[in-house]
Amino acid sequence: MIIPQEHLSADEETALPNLDKYNVEYNIEEAPELGDCEGTGDLVTDCRNFFAKDGILANGDFGPREYEERPQQTAMAVGVAEALVEGNNLCVEAPTGVGKSFAYLVPLIYRSRYCALPSVVSTETINLQEQLMNKDIPMLRTLTGIDIKAALSKGRHNYICRRRLDMLSGDQRDALLPVPSLVLDLEKINDCVEDGISGERDELNFRIDPQVWSLVCCEAGNCAGAKCRYFRNCYYYKARRTWEDANIIIANHALFFTDLAMRGEGCESPLLPNYGAVMIDEAHTLENNAADHLGLHVSKSGLIGVLNRLYNPDNARGLLLRSGAAAIELRGLAGDARDEVYGYFRFYEELLESRHETALKIPRPDMCSENLTRALLALARKLDEFIEETEDEDSFKTEMQSQLSRLREYIDAVSTFHHQTQPDAVYYIESDRGSVTLHGAPLNVSELLRSRLFNQDFPVMLCSATLTYRGRFDYFWSRTGFVGGSGMRLDSPFSSEQAAIYLPREMPDPSSSDFVPALIEKIPEFIRLTDGKAFVLFTSYQALKQCAESLKWSFMHENWKLLVQGGDLTRSQLLAEFKEDINSVLFGTDSFWTGVDVPGEALSNVIVTKLPFAVPSHPLIAARMAKIEEMGGSSFSEYSLPEAVLKFRQGAGRLIRSRSDRGVIVILDRRVISKGYGKLFLDSLPYKVEII
């Protein structure tokens, strides 16, 4: 059930252990020592016994669901266990149906009996976090008999700050609350606190206006820690104490990589407790997540929000709404800074408009006036003096200090962007829904991850359904800096007969003006094969809108409910509607290519309108490609093509989610048969191809 090993020389085969057990591609660089465990018992044997034919899992009580032996699951669990024992890193490609969450949780649970430091599991999606916490771990706690302690780790901003809530509910309410009508939200939060909630935003059963939440949530800069009079009952620190006491901490990628960035900068109080092992699930997004959280981002709305918290002249609200010459002077400086923010960002907004672009690289530093930095520095200096001299209560001073800290962070970020002082990075601007954000993204992600993540004194394990390109891990390893371990590629537990790939005989080239009209003609033709029950995946929102507008009446006639991304419904609401209406059709772009699970008849047809090549004009993509070319490589074959094949595999992977699923994959991009590289896309799937 494990795909045969390949690409190893005779010398490598004799030098490395256990090659007879796994399909392993070895990364020969030496791995770090395992540091936090006083002996690991017989962890591998524990895992083998758990997944054996007559073992613990086979004899578990699953209710009406029968146990299915999965050799791939056993192989993955044993591989993870060996990595934990030996202190090696590990990459696992585990297709849908392998049962990868049990395969890594079982070794981590058995590990907890021997190791003091917890394990961290980092995931991309909330759905997977909830599955691990509410379903998988409770079931494994019962099956193994180990009283495993698990905790869901969330960022500070997910919790109510009792000090800030108290301040907002008291004398400062009129000064801070942006709109009087929001008092109702405030009263609802106070009622929930009195009822003894855990303080999490997700626990509140009503919608909270974002402006109110920003005033009552925990923030790093305004936290007094143990000095706060609410410390013993602080919601955030109560949650943190469960993390400290946990054997397994479930986090999302955003939190994990933010913590990683803080550790890399020498922060003494990172977000997560010290850990002894890491499992990164849904690891196909590793490079982009790391680039996002190890880089800088400055939005106009975020910076204006900090200034408005100090003083907003539009509604006469803010911390500085008080008498005295110092407060009046500060309100004037905040207003000056506000004007400079609008002027600074207007320069970039006009630049985007003049080029008719939504994203644009900033080719050189100091492209516009530095008045913004000067205005922010002047405000920060006076604010610092004001805080030192004020005799107001500690709560107010803490809030002011928080805004000063955030202001200084923005000053550093704007200065870094303006002068482009971060080496080996691409600087660009991007507009989303009318708001412009400044970005500085590192181009040396592999180097950063190699030093900060993979060369530490704990094992790091990665898993996803799509990590290999042309059957090898080389591409993924080169992009992410993976070292100190090996790769395990498992085959699918599903049959290649469960789906077929359909290609139309005639389709214009995607670059042709006839392409979208051809999509409008062909999409309903192929949807009739399954009477709805289809995802139609686009790479362009403009093409999606054109097709949706042209097809909505014909879909209504066919009694197919058309669900379109970008309308009034959120992604989760669209999925819920799709699952409920068995004959519905969903038109989606980027976010529907990955992380969507619709087992059963509701999804029987995946139509790929165009091969998912990344837009080469996007500044980050262009910079990555340019770097490859500068080093003498081919950006198309070494970046664009592998990325497109991996995303194609992700999109096609939405179809077959269980042994009972059946369906078709339709590819409307003729390049899969007209271009030499098209075979790489078709060969990446195990299904038979039919031209119809």
C-alpha cells in the first residue's frame, strides 16, 4: 500500500535505516537531537498495536460505523512515531481517506507519557481544529485510556479584556464608544460576563460590531499582566494556563507562524509555551503562510484605527477627549498624522489607478514624501511625554501606552517599507475592496524556515494530501527549507475507478477571446451529466462573474440552484447551502480549490475551467520567478508549473472524499492535451481520461 521507494543510490540505501518499511526520500542533512524526553518507551510498538488488525482501534466502539483497516494509516503512524523517537523531521503525503489525523495524534498521545514538553498541532482551517478538539481527541482519549490534556490555542484578540470592558462601561464610555447606538452590544457583553462565560468571542451567540470588539478585546500592548487587578480572572491568561498544562496544543497556522516570528526576533514571551514536537497539518500552504507572517503589512485602515482610538475628529471620540493644553496639542498632532496617512496612501492609490492594477511592485525606496513618518514620530514623542506626566488612573495610562506601542510598530513598519531596508524582500502595494495595504514579503522563506523551524532541537512533522511533484518531495523541500529528515509518500486508499476525467474535443485556448463564451456553452453541458451536484472552479473572478450572469436563467430552468462566490453569502454559508440542496452548483475561485470537504452525492462533479497557473504579474509571484531566473533556472518549470500542478491536485481532490464517492472531473483547458506539460497534470491524478 506504500508506493515503492525510488531515487536513492546504493550508498544512501546502506547508510539509512528502515528503507524496507517505507517509501522514503531522505534529506541527508543531519537532524537535531531530541531534547525534551526522558526515554520514549516503545512508542513505535504502541502505535503498531493500536492500529493492528486485532488492536485497540479495531476493537473500539464506533457505533454503526464499521472499522476499516487502512495500511497507509498504520504506515504513517509508525513513521511519525519513529520520527519522534529519533528526533528527526518528517514529511508525509497522505491522500484523502488515509485517516491522517488519527495517524499523527496516536503517536503524539503515546509520546505524552514520556515527554514533559507538549506537542503543537498547527492547522490551516477552523473545521479541522474543531474536528481534532471535539471529535478525534475525545475518541482517542477513550480508546487509549490516556487522560490526554488538549487545548485550543487562540490569539489574544479572541478574548474579552475585563479591564478594558470595565473602562469602556464606566466614565470613558462616551469618549471611546464611536457610536451611541453600539451601547446595546456593550450591554450584551456585560450580561454574558455576569453569566460566567469563558470570555471567547466565539462563545457569544450574537454578532458584535467590530468597532466594539476592538475596544474590549485583549491586546498585547495594553496588557498589564500580573499587575492588572483582573489578572486572576483574566480570560486570556486562564486560556494560556490550559495551554501550559496541555499535552497537545491545537493552533492555526497564523498563530503558529506569528509565534515563530516572535521567537526568531528573540522575544522572551512568545505566544505559545515551549514545545517539544510540532505537527503541521495542511502543510501545502507552508511557504505562503510563512511569507505572510514573517513579512510586514501596513494597511491604511489599521493605521487610521490607531489614530482614531486616540482622537477621531469625525465623531469627537477618543482617549484624548479631555481638557488641558497637552491633550489639545496631542489632538492636533493626531489630526496632522491622520492627514499625512491619507496623503501617503493616496499617492499609492493613484499609482494603482494610473496603471489599472490591483497590485504593484514598488521598485525603489523613497518614492514619495516621508512626511508621514515625521508626523507619526512627532505624535509618538508627545504621547510618551503625556503618559509620563499624567496622573490619571492606571487603566487609562495602560490604554494610552498600548496605543503608543502600536504607533511605534507602525512607524517601524512604514519606515522599513519606505526605505526598503529589509534585505531579500519584495515591496509592493495591493488594493482590496478600496483599501490599500503596503507589503514587504521575504523571498528567502526557505532560509528562514530552515534556521527557525527545521534546525531546532525538536522534531517537526508535516503532512498534506499534496506535497509531491512528479512523485518527489524535491520541489516542496526547496521552497520550504526542509532539512534534517525524510519524506513518506502514501498511496490512496480509494480506487482509481471511482472517478473519470472528461476532456471536451474542442475548446479554444484560454488566451482567446472565444474562451469565456465557450465556457458558457460547455459548463451546462457537463453539469447535465450529474444533474447539478457540481463545483465549477475558476482562476479569474471576472470570468466567474461573466459565466454566472450568462447562465443564471438557464440554471433556473434546469432547477439547479446557482451559488456564486463573492455575493452576499460567506464561504461557510455557500458550502452549507451547497450541501443542503443536492442539485446545486457552486461557482468558486481560489479559496474553493483547497480545504473544502463535501463527501457524498452532493459533490459528484468538479469542473476545472482553467489550469491554475498563478498570475505572473502579481509582484510576489513575479519576484519569486525573477529570483529563480537570476540564479540561472527556469521560472516556469521550477515554479509556475509545479505550483499549478499541486493546486490542480488540490482542486480535483475535492471530488472523492470516501470509498462510496463516485464522480467526474471535467477539464475545460485544452492545454492539458495541446501542450507538452499537460501530461503532468493528467498524470498527477490516478483516473482514466476520456475525450468526449
